[in-house]
Amino acid sequence: MDELEKNEKLGDLYAYYGTLLTEGQQAYFEDYYYNDYSLGEIAANHKVSRQAVYDNLRRSSRLLEKYEAKLHMQRDYNKIESELVQIYQSAGQNKIKQTRSSIKKLLNQMRGE
């Protein structure tokens, strides 16, 4: 996985689990990944070392990946989104019975039934 894909994945995970991080972790993460600040700029703004910022970002990234491994929110969202796209496409082909069945299946899945 290249750096761009890694950053995109972390950004997606942050959208789901960012509020589970501390305020400090959120600030460093947003500055680095969203505001495109360098480690040095973040360190200067927060009056800490570059190493402290690096360690914090690494720890935050691992936490986000750990949350996804346990909660699967992103995986489940992507699966449901993909199925909805298929349903949408089949609905345009006048497959009403199949579409209704697919929607019911998704609703049951979302409700944990």
C-alpha cells in the first residue's frame, strides 16, 4: 500500500472513529493529515518535540486500525453501500420483486436480525 492509499485509509477510519481519540490526538491527526502540516510545524504549535508528534500520530493510527478490527464499521458501511448500488441498478431494470427482497435483506442486516 503506497503512502497516498495509507493516508486515505486513515482518513476514512478517522471519520468513523476519530471521536474515540483524545483531543490532543485529534489535533495532531487533523493537523498532519487534513491541514498538511509537517511534524516540525505541529511540534512548534504544540510546544513538543517532533518525535512526540510522530509517536502520537503512530499511536493514533494504530488505535484507529484497532477500532476497525473490533467494530468493523467501515467494512460494514462499504458492504452495505455496494449492495445498495447493486439494488439501485437492478431497480432501474424493472426487477421489483428482487429489489424488494434485497432491500428487506439489508434492513434485516442493519437491524441485526
